[in-house]
Amino acid sequence: MEKRCTFNNMWLPYFLVAPQIIITFIFFLWPASQALYQSFLIEDAFGLSSEFVWFENFEELFSDPLYLDSFYTTVIFSVSTTFLSLSLSLLFAVMADRVIKGEMAYKSILLWPYAVAPAVAGVLWMFMFNPGNGILALTLQSLGYEWNHVLRGGQAMMLVIIAAAWKQISYNFIFFLAGLQSIPKSMLEASAIDGAGPVKRFWTIVFPLISPTTFFLIVVNVVYAFFETFGIIHAVTQGGPYKSTEILVYKVYNDGFVGLDLGGSSAQSVILMIIVVLLTVFQFRYIERRVQY
Amino acid sequence: MVENRPWLNVLTHLLLILGIIVVIFPIYIALVTSTHEAEDILTTVQPWFGSEMLENYGTVLQKGKVNASGIPVGMMMWNSLIMALGIVFGKITISILSAFAIVYFRFPLRKLCFWTIFLTLMLPVEVRILPTYAVVANLGLLNSYAGLTLPLIASATATFLFRQFFMTVPEELAEAARVDGAGPMKFFFDILLPLSRTNLAALFVILFIYGWNQYLWPLIITTDESMTTIVMGIQRMLYVADAIPEWNITMATAILAMLPPLLVVIVMQRQFVKGLVETEK
């Protein structure tokens, strides 16, 4: 799609794109190429000299059980976050789509978590699960379940998953609701006349029809869980206890800024970039299909 | 509504009320906690508001958490506000200009510019964090508002949004402007910009939340405590070995940290939903 009517000017268009292109070069492309370059280097202990080592950093990463663990942790974390958030939002969206009275009130409040920063969402849930004075921790304790996410890795993981999923409810809710509202009412009425109950209608008509939205949201949520949840991990668990919640993004930060392992951290950045590129390409190919749909 | 089933209607409302509780409960607990004295929440849960609200928020805004750096939260909020607005206006300005150039001009490097901008989609801060830090340090931008905002303002999504919108603007408008002898910039300011009002508002909401809620970037480039933003400031309050854990102060800060973006979402709800849905196209 191109405009027929355009303006002629030799220099103006360059002048107009310049700010964005310059910033993209300085803060995006140059650093990304630096990360790529450094991922092939190993520095000595004092940072005085470096040696070009090809793929040694990558080989080292993939033979490092800590890195592989972090990969595994990230997968568990993002799959659980995505699943929990999507199922809750779909449930709420289906209900909000049904309701006639008071729908605005429900809708507006369900949008709130989007405004809360991941780190702040983490702190809210962390406080409620705080052993000793958190309302949920105390409730669990009175039910005979000992909660202490500071010491137990599995519980720490549950805590960050809940916080991450909570924050993402609004986003998924909006898209599910839009998807639900675009389903033709006549289709649902026809199946109701044929005797299909609400549950059957949902699984045989509604769910298949909103599958494009669902796939799209799965990709978006995985990207979110991979990259944007850094704040939750950093504020709530710092990757602990015993690295049980150390997701990849946190490890890049930790190895780079705390451990000062430049080559290793850059190699991790490069791997993350490859993951983003794959996810983005996947999403865009998919979106093209959605437009035709 | 396809058919009338009273029990289903009741269930619908019950589930939605459950949803509301899931959303509001953490915020409510934080708000209640922020109105008590530190001693009152050491070992028990307070179900209802206390009497220390003014006192706590006054302390937080003016002094911060004394044994955790003691930067006034009012100052942190000011930093966050400048960063958020810097990102909003910076992002909107550079992306509307580049979208205008890409849609309304033909020039040799047009395709290349487009793909360069597209690439930024694939490079979130989190993956290029160390080298970007090095660039900002070399430019001497650590601990400055420019350092906080500039690296975050290049964005493909905003450019694409404007490009998409400009493509739907009728050709006749540009033709008429040209016939009447208006130059490109006059066309941009007098016709395109006013037409983009709703898109600008939608982007404003999304970008304000994005900017205000930044965490990782301010965390690494601000070492000077007077440049702390509120979202990262909370984290510093969590890991302090104080005599009495002052959860009331931390929670008051959390409430203050979510208040501005929450107000924006509540007041500009329509634009917010539009912005969310449109930026994903």
C-alpha cells in the first residue's frame, strides 16, 4: 500500500527520519552489535586484554548446568504465567461478555493491574505472602500449610508466577473480550435452537472462533514473561532462593553487572536476542494471517 | 443473550465479583497497611484502615524511608514524572515525524529506514543491557534525565501506529493541500496533526504507563540517589535491616507508585483500550 500523492523534497524526508534513525543507531544497533562482538571475546581477570575465541562463550554456556537450569526455570515460569493469566482472563472475559447490567463497572476495574508496574505488583503479592504478617501466608498457616518463599524455591516460584499473571490479566482480558464480541450472535442463537447448552456452545463454537486471539496472546504473554518480568524477580526474590527463580533476563543482568562476566553476559544477550527475533517473526507471520482471516 | 437462565446469570456475577476481588484485594491490603503504625502490622493483619494515613504519607513524601537512603518519595515521583513525560513526548515526536517521512515522501533510502526502525522491535532493553549501559556511560549521560529517557524513546510500535493511520487519511487531503500551495510541513501541522488527535491521546496513555513503570533501566544508570525513580525506589526499601520492618512506609510508597498510572487508566479508559489494541496491529 503506497500513497499516490506525495511531496517532493530532496532533504526534508531525511531530516524528518533522522532523529529516530540516529537514536536507533546509537542505542539499539550499535549496542546490539557490541553484544554480538563481545560474545566472541574472553577478557582476562583484570579487564586489560581480551582474546577472540569464536564460539567458546556459547559452548561454555550450554555446558554450564547453571545456565541450563536458568533456561528450564524460564520455561516453567513463562508457561505457568501464560497459562494462569490466560485462563483467568478468558473466564472473566466470557462472563463480562454475558453480563448486561453493570458491565462497565466490572470492565473498568479489571483494567487496573495493567497500570501497576511489574515490580510494584511483585511487592504487593510479596507482602500478602510475607511469612509472619502476610494475610495469605497466615491463612495458609492456619490451614496447616507452612508458607515461606524466602526459604523454599517452589513457593518462591509460585509467588512470582502469581504476581506476573495478575499484572497481565487486564491485557489478556481486553483482547479476549474484543475477540468474543466479534463472534456473530446468529451463530450462537442457531446452536442454542439446536439444543446446545452454554458449555457446549463455548467449547464447540466460541473457543475455536477466538483461537487466533488465543495464539496471539500466547506469544505476547511468553514475550512478557521472558523480558518484562525482570522487575518482579529483582524486587521479590532476587533470583533466589538458591537460584530457583533465576530467569534468563535476570541472569544476564546478574552475570553482567554483579558478576562482571562480560563475554558470558554478552553471549546470553545474543541468545535472548535470537529468542526475541524468533518470537517476533512468529508473531508477525501470524498477524498477517489474522488480517486475512 | 441467547437464552434466559437465571442461575447462569447469578454465576456470571459471582465470577465477575471474584475477578474484581482478585484485582482489588492486593491494592486494598497495601492501602490499609499504609494507614497503620509499623508496630501494628508486625505480626498481625489489619483488616481495616488505621489512623496514621496523613502521618505516614507525609513522612514518605518528605523524608522517604529514613534507614533506606532517606530519599524523599516526593522527589522520586518527580523523577519518575520527568522520565515518563520525556519518554512520552520524545517517542511521539520522533515516531510521528519518521512515519510522516515514510508515508508522504519517496526517497532512495526509504525502505532501509523502515527496516532499521522495524529492527528495534527485536531489541528490548533487557537483551542489550550491558553494551547500552556502556554507550550511555561513554556519552556521559549516567545520572541524567537524558540518559533515563533517550535510550528508550526509539520505538517501532509508535511509528507503525502513525504509519497505519496516515495510510487511512484520504488522498484528497494531500492533493488539495498541494493544489492550494501548502508545503509538506504546513500540511503536517495544519491537517495531519489535528487529524491524529485520538491516536495521540491513545499513545499518550500507553507510553505514560510504559515510562512511569520502567524498572531495569533506571536501576542500572542511576547511581546518584537523588535520581532514583519511585518504582525502583521501592525495591531499595525492601532489603534494609531495620529494627522494625516498616511495611507501612513501603506500602505507602507502593500506593504512590501506582497512583499516577492508575489515575490515567481510570480517567482515560477509552483511549487506553484503543491504545492497547492499536499498538499491537
